[in-house]
Amino acid sequence: MNVTGHTRRSASIRDVATAAGVSYQTVSRVINDSPSVKPSTRDRVLAAIDELGFRRNSTALALASGRSRAVTVLTSNTTHYGYASILQGIEEAARAVSYDVGVGVLESADAADEAAVAAQVRRAADAGGGLIVIAYDPAGVRALGAVPAGLPVVGVVETPASPPGGDRPWVWTDDREAAYEVTRHLLALGHETVHYVAIPSSTRRTGARTTGWLQALREAGAPEPRPVQGSWGPAGGHAAGLRLAKDPGVTAILCGNDDLALGVIRALHETGRTVPGEVSVAGFDDAPHSAYLTPSLTTVRLDFTGLGRSAFALLHGVLEDSAPIAPHPVSVPELLVRESSGPPPGRR
Amino acid sequence: MNVTGHTRRSASIRDVATAAGVSYQTVSRVINDSPSVKPSTRDRVLAAIDELGFRRNSTALALASGRSRAVTVLTSNTTHYGYASILQGIEEAARAVSYDVGVGVLESADAADEAAVAAQVRRAADAGGGLIVIAYDPAGVRALGAVPAGLPVVGVVETPASPPGGDRPWVWTDDREAAYEVTRHLLALGHETVHYVAIPSSTRRTGARTTGWLQALREAGAPEPRPVQGSWGPAGGHAAGLRLAKDPGVTAILCGNDDLALGVIRALHETGRTVPGEVSVAGFDDAPHSAYLTPSLTTVRLDFTGLGRSAFALLHGVLEDSAPIAPHPVSVPELLVRESSGPPPGRR
DNA sequence: GCTATGAATGTGACCGGTCACACCAGGCGC
DNA sequence: GCGCCTGGTGTGACCGGTCACATTCATAGC
């Protein structure tokens, strides 16, 4: 209808009001479906809304009401499979209730220094709405710690060493249990012990996966080798694998994630050790490609997407204080035995 | 200072104004560093800002000024390595100029149907700010098409078949050239021809990668087999690999991405064909793990992070109409020859 | 018949900024 | 000595909603 097509600012509630012959407040009541609007009036308003193509301005809503129907996800990296899956789960749950999802990456070029992390937290806090911090690694933990009190926040964390005090808004998958399971699987195959290549833990001491691994070793009375510190990527696994390959006593290696396992397998291959013939390797996370590796990777699947959904649900409950902080629906990790694990050399 | 610690609403410009003994407008001038403020006044205001811990409310800014210093990224999936890297690049560039980054996932549970995509675009549009659509696949392309005219948007697309008309706000990496390079590499090894397992293309007909592959075949006068339609994940590659493995004439396979290549290699392995002994396989994208596969994967690296940065830079230029749409800084794809490609069987 | 009650609707202020414009002083030109 | 410009500052309206409260009208209770 107007020639200068674009930038025709969209209709406001006052436009709708005049079109429907009511006051703007009545329009506000209709879009918030307040019960105290006469059905006939409501219909007139709805018709006007439809005709003018009215859409409620979320910015104005946020400013006026204080609540912003938005959540910011803080993560050290978006490309790791697990993190990306959590993000996707959060988005899915958020979309279902019309929340916007923002992302902040902590891993800055300058090595995730304290100041940069703090700045990101401030930015996220400024954005209003809630906060979900993926606190699996040092940067994430630092961020979670830097969140000012009073801000609605949910942490996605490793299995806490002890059940968190009361109503801590945290979610996690049971990766301690998962590590325990895989380790037991390897021990059951006849390995004398299981070595562990760790991911950078969220805590200074030992992460949940390390704990689960150790627990299984102890219960079996197996020797407890020192965990090898890896990084996140396959390169770290490769380095760790080269070191472990030097020790002929190593017959089973558990890795903190599938990428590490990949690097370890590669290193073993380069040093002429066969998998699973001489050394068994198991991963963690069940990345999409792990089933298609050669050998396919024994690993344990964690429901990251579900974890993201839970995290959002929890935050949503806090924001609308409807739900009294739901119990963390910890999904059960699923052990996937594939080709990369088998009995130790002279034992079949 | 106050006992009920939280919810102490942060200072507004009027608070700062009274503290500094000036009007709120002067405070506004200071935070927007307008030149027409007497230095002494400015100092007083800055001191007050500092003391009260004032931070400009971005919601109010957006409402009052119209511009929102935010960008929403629409992608069909956050877990694909390429997409996640683009997102990370965008976030990095956005953070540098204090823009917020939102994400919308197109791949809904109900198979990315038209209506869901349109809804996501509407939501993103409502969020204000700019839009970056990752339009490498059908869902993304549909989303890009559904963006209403007049909305600032940048598309991350496949290499266009023809140079885009004038100043289309698009960015891309030269994946046609990349495909051309890999194909030539395989042909140069002595393969009679190269088969292709395609990713779902953004266009109904043939994608840029397919085009580059075909171009290399034509120039070499090689037979032009029909591309095998794959999906994104390794499962699709596996299925395609099983089909290709039946044909003893197949000695070289190019895959639309590294995950497909992984599936193909797995399928070849299962059917008893060796890589690269009997069949050479090459991928696309250089995912982080590709170098650590056994055999390590010949592939071509595309700078996704840089692509994301470019996309944001372009959008930023549009939003602040400062830059007159910069030339798309197409980074050069880098061919990485690794173990998975070699000469064909009786030819060395 | 007159007020108490409640359903339906309207009014004004407000959230925290920006924008357009008004205002006021002082220096300059004539 | 008057007008004009210009640097520095203040005022009011506005963005598009929400919130608290006021108002209107019909019905019920006495």
C-alpha cells in the first residue's frame, strides 16, 4: 500500500487499540490473555491484531516488565561436540517457550584469561534474562564463579563430588558412573588395569570421570596408574598416546573423550601397537563419528542434548519461579561396546 | 550497604546525573562521547559513573534508539563442525564490537518443515538487530528466502554459480575451487576418474562442490559418474560407500565433507577394500580429528571461523552503514594431502 | 431507591535510555 | 549597543510495552 516498501514500522498496541476502538490497555490484556475481557471485545482486538500484523515488541516488553525471556549460554567453545549438543538442547527447549538464546564464548584468543572471562560474564548479565554456564572446564568454572549473586544462573557441571547442598541450580550427567562402567567393562575383559587420559578437569584436583575410573580400579584391586593429562582435542590424545605406547605394560586406555581416544589410537598405530589386539582403547561421549572409525570406538554415550534441555528447564523454573527447582533428571549413561576394546594380548 | 543484598537495581543515567550534579542528557552525552561536553564536566560525570557502577542498559538503548547491537545466527544445526566454527567466528567478531549474538536452530524435530523455518525467521526478526543465515543446506536456504525485505541480513552461502548481482550481502569460501583442487590432486595420482559423494546441496540442482569436481573431471577428459547423494553425517557416507564398493571400477572417492569420508572409508573397510591401496578417499573441511584418523584423511581446509568473522563484518557494515559493503575476503582453501589418497592399484 | 459489588475498560506514570529543540552565557562583527 | 553565532547544558516528548489505580456501568442486596 505504501510505495517505500520497507521500514514501515510495525504496529504497536496503540495502533491496534485505535483500529479496534478500545484502549491500549485492553489490547495489552488481550495479548496477555487476561480473563477479564469480554469475549466480543477480545474478538475485535484479535481481528485488529491479525489485520495489522501486530507482533509484540520484545524489547519494550523487557524494558517495561523487567523480565526478558532470554537466556545467555556461556561456553568456552562452540565447536566441541558435547558443548554444541548442550547448546542445541538449550535452544530447543527455549524455543518451545519463546525464549531467545544468546551465546558467549569464553575461550578468547588470549587464552581465556581471568579478565576476559569476567568481561563475558558482565556482558551476559547486562543482556538481562537468565544465564547458563557450561562449567566443564576451567574457563567455564571460572565464569560460573564470577557470576554476581542474585543473577538467575544454572551451571552445567561435572558430577559433583558430593551431592550439592540443597537446591543448587546445577545439572549434570552422571559421568562418574559412566567412567565407572567403562572401566569395569575393560577390567572384565581381563586387563590388569586401565590407564586414563584425562580431559582438563573443572576442578584443580580430579574430575568426576577420573573419580569413576579410580573407583572401578579400587573395587577391582587393580593397580592405580597416574592419569595422563590430555587436552580436549585429538592432538592431546596423540601426545598422551605416544607416552603410553612406550610402556609395554599398558593394555587398556580409557580416554576422557572420543577425540582424545582418536589421538591415542593414532599414536598407538604409529608406534606399531594394534587396537584392540595389543591395546584396548575406550572413549567418552559417543561423538557422531565414533561408530564409524576403524576400529569403531568403544565409548559411553551421554545425553548432552537432554542435559541442555534440563538446564533450560531448571533456569526457566527459576525465572518464572513456577517450579520449585525440579529434581535433576539425570539420564543414564549408555555403554557402547564396539571394536576398540577386547581382551588383553595373551588372554583369550 | 543494604541488607537485602540482591535486586538492588543498577544505577540509571538519572542517578548518575544527580550524583554528578548535571542533567541526564549530559550523562547521555558523556557515555556517547559527544564532543560538546566541557572536560571538567565530563570528568565529574565519569567519576559518578565509576562510583555508582553505572552500566548502560542495552534494552533501553535498543528501545529508544531502534538499533540493537545484536545479531541472530540462523543455522540448521549447531553441532556440525563447519557450522559451529562459523558461529564461533561470528561471536568473536561480534564481541569485539560489543554486539550480542543469538542463535536459532532450524532443524526442528519435525524435519525442518516450511512453517517451522518461517517461524524461526520471524522470531529472529523480532529480536531486532541483524541476521546471519547459514544457508549451506536446504533449510538454511529456505530461511534466507523467508527473510522479509528490508531486514539487514547476511547469507553464508555456497560459492554462487555466477558472481552475485552487485552488492548481495553474501559471504562464502571458494568451495568450488577447493573441490576442483582435490579432484585434480586425485586425478594427478593416476585415477581414471573420481566419484563423488555429495552433501545435501543448498540448491536443488548441483552445489558448488559438485560443480568444482565436475569441472576438474571435464578438463581432464575423465568419465563423469553420477554423484552419490549422501547426507551430512557419517551414516550417509557409510551407505554411499557400501554402494560404491560394489563397483570394482571405483578407485577414488571425493566426499562432500570429512564425516561422509569417514563413513565411506568404514564401508570400504567392511567390504574388504583397502584405503588408499585399492581406493583413495578425500574429504572436505578438515575437521579437527581428520588428521588423526587411520589412515589420516586427505582433505581441504576451509576457513570457517574467518568466514564467520567476514559475515559479521559485512553485517556490521550494513547495520552501521559505515562501510560500503566490503569485498568478500574469500580465503584460499588449502589442500591437505594425507594418507587416505594415493595412486590407483596397478599404477605405481 | 440507594448503595455495595464486581466485571469491563480506561488513564497516567513508568522502565531507561535517545532525540529534537529550547535555553543561556559569552565573544565577535558592525 | 545590538544582533548573531556558538559552545555547553537542560527540558520535554518519545520508543512500546506494563503496572497500579481510577472509572463506568449493570446487577444485586437491603
